[in-house]
Amino acid sequence: MAESIIQQKSFEFALEIIELYRMLQVRKEYVLSKQLLRSGTSIGANVEEASAGQSRKDFLAKMAIASKEARETKYWLRLLQQSKLIDFAVDQELAHVEELIRILTAIVKTTTHSS
């Protein structure tokens, strides 16, 4: 089966987050970087699990978790940016996580209403 758009985008986003994590590690930012790494890569992991869901309910639960992880990732990105712990912008990552949130929200709403 072909990879879905959300699988592709969440995987690409995870790669961006890993790169950002490495940059933060070089700058000796360890605590927030680990939180960001965990939530940012968890989005795609939950999407992957959802794609192999055993039922519609299982699929919905995993997609809802992915949506929550995306929102948490947005929080960490905003915190990093606004706290001035970093001296570079994360605008691209914020735009990408916003897109993931919109897609995941639509999937969850569509799946909920079609049950």
C-alpha cells in the first residue's frame, strides 16, 4: 500500500526535528531539546501505528494521539523561540507542525463523524 500524505509529511517532519535536536545539543540545550525530540518524532510513529490499526476505533485513537503530540511539539517550538534560548528561527518547523495539526484534526473529525 502506498504511503499516505500524512505518513510522508509526519516522517519528513520527524527528520526536521532530529536535525533541530542536533543543533540544540551543540548549543548545550538538553532539556527542551529532548522534549521536542520525543513529541516531534512521536507524531509519525502514531500515524504509522494508526495505518495498521486493527479497527476504526484503534485508528482513531492513534490519530488522536498523533494530533496531541503535534500540539505538544508546537508548544515546545514556541517556547524555544519565545524564551530566546536559541538564536535562530524555527518558523519553518512551526509552519510544518501547523500543517500536520490541520491534517490530523481533519482526519480525526472525518473519522469520528463517519463512524
